[in-house]
Amino acid sequence: MRKLKLITGLSSVALAVAGCGAEGEGGSAEGEGAIIASADSEGEGVAAGEGESESEGEGAAAAGDPSGDNVDYLFRLGMIRGHLAAFIELHRAGANEMARMHAKHPGNELYDALIPAFAARGKPGFADALDNLIQAEASNGDVEAAYTAAISEIRANAPVSNDRTTLLAVARLVATAGEEFDIGVRANGVIIEPHEYQDAFGFLSAAREMVAEIKSNDIDVIEAVAVAHEQIGFAMASFNGLVVSETEGTSATLYGAAARIEIAALGL
């Protein structure tokens, strides 16, 4: 039954790879078009590119219910982590105005959408941690400590789920980074929307952290994690800085990475 699910549709990520003609770094993309993230007992039926919304392609109103769907819930937590990752990198670079925009964004939009899910899952949420981070930045306080505390609180609100679920959420997060990259960067590499370009970097950074948090002695999981690390590394190479005017990277690299991570996850 599970094999049947894998061959009965096309994920939007795999379609994007096929449409771009991207064979992808680190391996052939052959056969990826026949893969779809189908639902199972943990509600993992959210393809990596679903759910474009009014929120500039971030999928904030994505199909799926974060109250009961662990992939959707982890993906949304990952987006918040991604904005904070962009924030801290910009803060460290001294680009404080840009950094502030990324710190405010998850509190204003993404967090509110998760409040019903927190209640349904019996989770406390982490609004105070986000507020503390914003206040630390505004008052020249200990931003690094506030950032570390915020990430810790986000992790504490994550569900108990299996490694397949985490990797499917990661794949979706990487695909969303591709969408943001598309919005932020023209085909000639000129960055026209720095915020979206920075979002893409942040989402990849969060995805990399989520993969690093997977701990397993299972050889299949270890191999899938290795694929995810490798593909995120290829995707990160599309960024030569966050405060730049152009890049040689392409969204096809990000979409290709997302597809390969999804495939690895579906093999578990």
C-alpha cells in the first residue's frame, strides 16, 4: 500500500525540478517525478511545495492542519526558526534594520497561526521568548542569549515524531526556501527582494539545524540524514552573503535539494 502511495502522484517539488531541467548536484534526479509525500498515520501527506499563500510564498496558509499534522506543524515551527536564523545572521553582520524585520515577522504572522495548534497539542507556545528576543535587540541587550533561549523554546514545543516526519518537514522547508529565492532573485542573479532572499537563507539554516537534531543508530536513517546534509550544503552554496546585490545561485538547486530530501525521507 505504501509503495502504491509513492507512485500515484507528482510532488510539486519534483515537478519543479523537472521543469527546471535540474539534474541536481550530488546525484541524478532520474525518477524523482514519481514521488509524492502521501499521508500516513502521522499525517505526513503534505507535498513539499504545497500551500503558497498571501504571505509571499512562505506557505503560511498551507493546506494541512498543524493541530493534527506533524509535518505541517514542524514545517511551520521551522519557518519561525528560519526567520530567526536570518535575524541572527544579519544582527551579527551589523545589519540591524534588516535583522529587525525578520525578528518581528514570525511574531506577527506565523506565530498567531499556530496558537490553535498549541492549544490542541497541549503546548505552551513561546511568545515570551520571541518578545524577549525583540526587546534584547531593541535595548542592546544580550541578543545571543535571547536567540538561544528562543530556539530552545521552539524545540520544546515540537511534537514527538519519527525521523521520517522530521525529514519530510525539512524537505518542505527547503522547497519553501526555493519559492522565496524565486521571489527575491531575478533569472540573471540580481537580488530584487532582499528580504525574501534572506528568508530563503534562513529557511535553509533552520532545515540544517533540524537535520542535525536527528539522532539515530538506524542505518537507513543515518543514510537519509547524510543525504539531507549534503543537499542542504549544495543549496547553501547559492548564497554568497546576506547583504549583497546579486548571486550566482539558482532556485533550481534549492528545489532539487528539496526533492532529494523528500525521496530520502519517503524511503524510511
